Amino acid sequence: MDPEPVAAGRRETTSGRWRRLATARWKSVRCAVVDVLDTYSGHTDPGGAAARRDLGALTITKVSVGPMDNNAYLLVCTATGEALLVDAANEPERLTELVASAGGAQLRTTVTTHRHYDHWQALGAVRDKFGTRQIAHPLDAPELPVPVDDTVEHGGTISVGQVPLEVIHLRGHTPGSIALVYRGDDGPHLFTGDSLFPGGPGKTGSADDFASLMDDLEERVFGTLPDETWVYPGHGDDTTLGTERPSLPEWRARGW
Ligand SMILES: [Zn+2]
């Protein structure tokens, strides 16, 4: 069990740019536990404000929780108010406040991107608070601390209200890691868990696992989604597939 996604220095290269963007903006909602910015740069500070973006049919709010800069993403269907949380990673009080700040959103579902413990520290508390339905891939579901209600396979779909999210199974960081795709009017939005970060794939434990993850990333992510695809990783700053695509040969060659 090694949740460390990437060497700190590799993430730091982009965070400075995002941080400059983020700190230039104003907070729009003040809450007791978590502030929510209504402009979105892709950077959030551990323990700091959340950031929300409105994509029309869906709003996405990113918040960093816990000691490992884990990102949790609250997705709300604007037509119905139904909400889904990607990785109830930590700090259930702040996650609860985030839901409360989302204008009557009803949190119905959690999706856990993979089995590593830093991605589900708040899963039980969120389930108890909201009565959520838990979703994960069947290969990682048995490792989670609460029962999974629905398992999803590659090519499957998860709905948040009227908005479909496509499931991509990425094998390597863990056997049952998944990514989710929202097809927005402005292009795809991809939640990658620990399978893809700015600067490289997620950590793998063997050469075979690394090859498997690179194969899946190349075939199922970079091979099917365009450069404008926005990437929301499980730790640290966001990126785009276009930013990362030129580095694929380098990643393959270096082996991590
Ligand atoms: Zn992990």
C-alpha cells in the first residue's frame, strides 16, 4: 500500500503557476469550515479553500483534504441537485460543509477511485451522514472500509442526476483503479485518481504494473480523448492531456 503518487518536486513544477492564478481571485462563499472560490484554476491548498467551476450541466468543486493533499471532487447535476463525491478521502466535516455550501445539493453517491487508504478515510462517515451509495471497481472494492453497493467495470456508466460519467479501468497503480469521464460542452473532464498526474503516471510496484498502466493510459485515455481534456488527479494540481501527451515516450523510457 503506497499511496504516494509522485515525487513532490514533480508536482511542484506546476503548482506555482496554478497558485499564482488561484490567489489572485476572491472567495465567493464563506463557510465555517471551508471557503469556496467561484473561480477555478486547478490548484487548491491542503486545508485551504475549495474551488468550484460551473460547466453548465454539472458543477465541479475541488477540495484538498487530509495530510497527503488528497483531492475530493464534489460533482453536482445542476438540473436535479443530485451530487456525487469522488473519493471521500479525509476530513468528513469539511466534506459535509462542502455539500452544504452547494445550494441544496443532495449527496447520493460516492465513487472511490482505488483502494489506497488515503482515498477513503472519510468514506464511512460520509455514508453515515448522507446515506450514500458506494461505487468502486470490483477488484478494489473488497479493500474498502465500508461495503460497496455497486461495482463498475471498464466501459460502464455512473449517473449523477441527469449527467452520465463514463468509467475507464486503468490497471497498474492498483488492480481496480478507475477514472471517470464527463463529456462537457467544452470538452471532456477526466478524474484520474492516482493513475495520472502532471508529470507522469501514478506509482507502480513492478515493471509489469508500470507497463500495464502505461498501456492503459495510452490506449484508453490518450488514445481516445483529445488534448483539451481537463485532468483532475487524486493529489495536487490539475492538468490537461495536451500538456502531458508529449511526455509519454519519456515516461515509457524512464520506467516510472
Ligand atoms: Zn493510490
